[in-house]
Amino acid sequence: MGGYAVYVWGSYVVTFVLIVAELLVLARRKRNAVELIR
Amino acid sequence: MSMNWFKYSSPQTFFPLAGRLALVFGALALLACAVGLYLGFFVAPTDAQQGESYRIIFIHVPAAWMSMFLYVVMAFWAGLGLAFNTRLSGMMASAIAPTGALFTFIALWTGSFWGKPTWGTWWVWDARLTSELILLFLYLGFMALQAAIDDPRRADKAGALLALVGVVNVPIIYFSVKWWNTLHQGASVSLTKAPSMAATMLAGMLIMTFGFWFYGIAAVLLRARCIMLEREHASDWAGRYAKGIA
Amino acid sequence: MIAALRCVILRDLRLAARRSSDVLTVVLFFVIVVSLFPLGIGPEPKLLRTVAPGVLWVAALLASMLALGRVFAADHADGTLEQMMLGATPLGLVVAAKVFAHWLISGLPLVLISPVLALQFDLSQEVLGVLALSLALGTPVLSLIGAIGAGLTLGLRGAGTLLSLLVLPLYVPVLIIGAGAADAAASGLGGNAQLLLLGAMLIFAGAFAPWAAAAALRISVE
């Protein structure tokens, strides 16, 4: 990455992590909601 | 034909539809991002001025555009709920906010990481970045207000009013920040004014924008489903759904 | 109807006069915050002259925000607010009257004190004048926008901090233009453009904010 590796991968990795985190949080929220109903 | 529009305006009917749509858009998002990133990393050339660091643009610009777009969509659903007193519209607005805030944060983070190699500092008071920061506060304010109100109907309406006031203010905020920035001699290089973008760079960026857009739709629909389950937890359809999963 | 509105304003003023500590706290907060800045950044006159408009504006903004919780809270607590909502006078006008009274209590004193405080920062008379005028035009806008937030957060726990979070992003344009007016005057360009913009903001806010705040009150009180 021409010396800019830290910045480029820093951006992409953080973005990827945040998106995965959002999906995991959503999955857990749904599980909790279903549990609450039962 | 007009009957079809209102068929899905109740949580009971919209819930399964939202689930199917979320899958479809999620798949489309993966596809678009795969194509966009391939274009961005393997086809688009190295930038003459910024070297490889410009490749952050493939996330930064789509995230920023989506953050602004989602705010307007959120205000739209909020306004609809306020005007027609429909429960589902309010739920949609509430579902959008966290994803919008996430995109705003990503835009700020990647903007900062792009700024460091290009301008030398982690933060610059560039008009766009500053406006993004204020947009983040607008999102967080919306979420905080809704979290502070126990009654869901009041939370929906209060949030809706705040979102509408916010959406009216967004252009005012942007122009005042832009004016402020030019007056105080900010960075001389504009973030997205790359003189002439290579066609492949532009294509990659646009495809990534679609990827983010589809992901945004999918995430919002998934969250809307959660909200529907939480709010309608006492209803029959929710009970049937919960038992059906077991 | 005018009589009703005058009644609302006078009532608020009389209530504030009885609890004069409220007014004084706002002014005192303003004075202290402004006085803290030189202690924090150093006494060099040129630096202070540069930051003065921004410092005074931010302090006025924060002080005015402190007082916002009081626009509707007291009336909400003793039931007067519901009476006002049921009354014949349009709620938007009642809100406008209350906001005006609120500005007289917590905005106007700041405007009047600001020239004195600006002397601490060694501002020239001309810049001082523009600064005071910008505050005179801007603080009502802050009160008007703040009233919307106050209406939305009525009766909530943690209302004060939540109110600040909601209202600060909306305050940003007023702050930029307001402080910019004095900055422009200081650099010789003249603050007329910004002052005119502030005037426009005041008219715009005066026309729309009371109705938005009234809507917020209806949402909060049901």
C-alpha cells in the first residue's frame, strides 16, 4: 500500500468490525425479543 | 392497486416481508461490495498525488453519502408517522437512526485516517468533516431522546419532531460550517475534489455506494423486525412467531 | 388576545422576580466562564482579542442553555401549562410570549453585561458594539430554538443534559454567524453581513420555532 498500509487497512478493518458488530448486536437483540415473548 | 400499499402498513404483515427483503438486500450488498472492492483495489490505478492512501475513498465517500441520505429518510418516516399517526412509520425511523449513526462514525473515522497521511493531522476542521460531526450529534440526540422516553408513542412523536427540525437545519448547518471554514482558511485541498477521477475509481466508489445503501436497507429492516417484536410482544402474531422458532 | 399574551409575559417576569436567584445564576455563570478563559489560555492581549468573540459567544450560549429547563418546567409542574393548552389563545403565541419573557430574564442580561466583560479582552469599541449587537440578535434565536428542546424533554429524567445534547447541534449556525460578526468587525471587514444573517435567523426562528415548540408540548403532555 505504498507505505500507507496502516491508514488504509486501519480504515477498512474498523469499518468491517463495526458492521459485523452491528449485525451481531441485531442478532442478539432479536434473540432477546423472542425470549421475552415466550 | 391502492389496497396493496396499506397491506404492509401493519407490523403483522410487514414483519415477514421485512425478513425476506433483508435477505435479498443483504445478498445484493455483499455482491456490490465485492465488485466495488475488486474494482477499487485491483483495477483502479494508483493516484498520482496521494498514492495508495486514496483507496480509503471507497469507504469514506459511500459512508458519508449514506449517513446524510439515511438522515433524510429517517426524517421522512418520522414525518409520515407524525402526520398519519401510523405505528410502523415511527418504528422505521427508530430503526434507521443507529445505522445512520454508524455510517456517520465510519465516515468520520475513515476521513480522519485519510486526513492523516494527506494533511498530516488526525483531525481537520474541513467543512464536510465538521458537518459530519454535527450530523453524528444529531443522530445521537435523536437516539438519546427516544431512549429517555418510556412511552413508545410519545418517544416516536418526540423523535419525529426532533428529526424534522434537524432535517430543516442540516442545510443551514452545512452552509454555515462551509462559510466558517473558508473564512478561517482551512485545508486547501478539498477531500472529494479529486481533479479528475479515473473512471475506474469513480465506478468503484459508486458501486460501493450501492453496496452501503443495500447494506443499510438490510440492517434497518432487521432492526425494524426487532423493534416490532419488542413493541408488539403481547400480540398474537408475535407469540406465534416466537413459538414457531422454538 | 394581546391582553392574554401580555398577561403571560408579566406573569413570567413576576415569577422570575420572586426567584431572582435564577436570573443571577445565569448571569454569574456567564461572567465566571468568560473570566475563566484568560486564566486558561494566558493573558497575552493579542490572543485574547482574537478569541474574545468566540469565548463570549460560547459562554452566552452555555449560560442561555442552562436557563432553558425553566421555560416550561414550573408551569408543567403546577398544571398551568395544561390550562394554557386548553385556553383560547393559540398555543404557539403563548409559547412565543413565554420565550420572550424567558429571553428578557436570561438573554438580555447577558447582552447588557457583554460589553463590560469584553473589556477584559481588550476589544475595541467598534468590535464591542458589533459583538453586543450580535448577542442581542442571537440570544433570542437561541431561546427560540431551545424552547423546542425544552418542550420535547419536558418532565424527563436527565432533562437538562439531554436538552443540551439535542439543542447544541442546532445552535451551531447561530454561533458561527454570531461570533463571525465580531470577528469580521475585528479584521476590518465589518460585521454587517453576519448581523443581517442573524436578523434573518431571528425572523425565521420567530416565525417557526414557537409552533414547533407548541407541537413538542402537545406531544409531551398528551
